[in-house]
Amino acid sequence: MNHLLRMLDLGADEILEILDTADQLKYDQKHGIPHKLLAGKTITMIFEKQSTRTRVAFEMGMYQLGGHALFLQDSVSQIGRGEAAEDTARVLSRYCDGIVIRTFDQQEAEQLARYATCPVINAQTDDSHPMQTLADLMTIRERKVVLAGLRVGFIGDGFNVCNSTIVGCLKMGMIVTVACPEGYAPHREALAFAVDYPQQFTLCHDPRQAAKDADVLFTDVWTSMGKESERQARRAAFAGFCLDAPLLELAAPDCMVQHSLPAHKGEEITADVFERHAEEIFDETENRLHVQKAVLSMLLREK
Ligand code: CP
């Protein structure tokens, strides 16, 4: 593993290695055990979209690992003035040990990785959000112990979180049903991957089908970053795709709820369902820190 740009980059064994490393780092952090695995290492974090969780988790994570993270917002750097990704990659590679990027176009992250001589980590693009899926898998494993065979329902937009959820969960042997409105299907790359898992994957337009007997239910915002001009149209298209109590009643009795956040209560999830599952949702948020530290330590130490 040289870079982490998509869940498709990872084999099942590598996902498990990241989860095991994250579990250990969480234990160390909670018990005050020093784990300065990246002492003296540095990363630059390019953010072309807003972020709370991803940015803070990378920045705090690097500090806890003994390294340093530099936040580079596109609007205050030459990236915002159009400097080419291949040049940015070669510049930053001369200064730091790793590059984190959150941007819209997956191709920009791919181009950075092509030219960088240090690891590049995808902190979210429109196509994929691998850090989120790794944290979700970690959280589910903490509660359910064994991932293989669990029934997962994803209700909502077939966007970045959905794409990574499909790939990550299928690789872990989970059974995935995605329910999204017509016209909001997952990315063709995720669907092409799922073709090889005909017994484990279903795409439908009925949220009740995704909720039925689910061990874990996922949802995500209806209007992702960059789609704000479509908000009204999306509210209409996603009517009926709100994760609410009647949908939860169709699921397994101990069904978990995962939401990558930020949540729009009353849209993709009711306030009631959110609060009833807040503990596991915020565990998932915390686990972003631990999995991102695991990815950093594995990628930067392997250099
Ligand atoms: N879920 C997630 O990526 O959160 P942020 O947008 O706050 O980083």
C-alpha cells in the first residue's frame, strides 16, 4: 500500500490490518501509552471542501503520533489559483512525508498520487470516502465482533460514502442492500465491483427493502458538498428516504445506525432515531481519529 485513494485500493487483509492497528492505537490512547510512531514526520493536508471531523482527526492524530500536520486551504495557496496537481505533488513531496487531500474530483487525488514521491491519502472526494468507511467498519466490529455475514442497509444518496460503504462491506463479507431514489445510484465503479458479489449485493429504490432484517443501517446527507444548488430538487427526490422509527422496526432488534455526519435531522434521519443511536454514531466519529492514525502510521512508516 503506497497511497490510500479508494476502498478498492485495499485488500481484505489490508482492511483488517488497518482495523487491528486502529484498535491498538485506541487502546494506547485511552491508557496513556505513548505511541510516537511518526516522530519527526510531517504531512500537508490540502482541503478544497469544508471539514470538521476529517481535518481535526488528521491534525490531532499526527500530533499524538509525534509528528506534525500542516493545514493548506486551497483558497490561500496556489492550488486555489490553478497550480497543477502534478506540480503541487512534486513541490509538497520535497517538504513533507505525506499528503492528505479533500477535493471534489477523484482524478485530482489520483494525479497527486501519480506524481508524489510520498504517500497520498484521500480525505474525501465526490467518488469515495475511505476514511469514513474504515471508521464505520471499526465501529461495527467493536459492537458486532464479526463483520462477515452482517446485513447492511444503506438508505440515501449513492455518493461518496455509499460507494466506499459498498466496496468496504462487500470486501468484509457483509451483505449489502442499497436503496436510493431513481437517478441517485452509486458510482459505476462501485457497481462494477459489486457485480462480482451477486449473492451479497442488492440495489433497489425501496428503503424498506434495505431496512429489512438489517444489522446496520447507514444514511448520509441528501445534499453533499458541491450539490447545494440542487437542494430543493433533492428534497423532493429523497422524500420517503428518511431513516425513521418505522424503518428501524423492520430491522433486526439490535440494529446499529451509522451516520458519517454532519446530520440534517428531519431530512435523512429523524431526530428521534439519531438520538436513540447517538452513542454508536459518536463512537464512529471518535473512531475516525483511530483509523486515520492507523493509516498514517502504516503508510508513512512503510516509506
Ligand atoms: N464525515 C466527515 O467526513 O466529516 P467532515 O466533513 O466534518 O470531515
